[in-house]
Amino acid sequence: MFETLLEPYHEELPDELQKAFGGYMKNLSVEKLSSLVEVMHEFLLLHVARRENWEDEDYRDNTNDK
């Protein structure tokens, strides 16, 4: 699924953050993991998979926002 994302959305996490995130995820309950997966799925369907029309007057390029 992530192959369809535009290149500006691909960014490697620093090693320190990857380790911290891995530890955090290992300690989550099944219910919380399920909720997280559901929210991520909705985000991907509603925001990332929908291509923006660059010609819309309300278009905002947020690829460099951090």
C-alpha cells in the first residue's frame, strides 16, 4: 500500500525514535493496537490515498511541514 505514496511522504525515522516506538508498541494492549490500526487505516483511506488537486484554491502543500 505504501508504494503508492508520493516520495515526499517517505522519510526514515532516526534509530533512537525507531527503538522508542518499538518499545512503546510492544507494551500496548491488543485493544489499543486494534484502535491504532483502525485509525491508521482511516487516515490512509481518507487523507493519503486521496490525491490533492493542486489547482484548488484551498490547496496547501504540507509535504515539508514537520
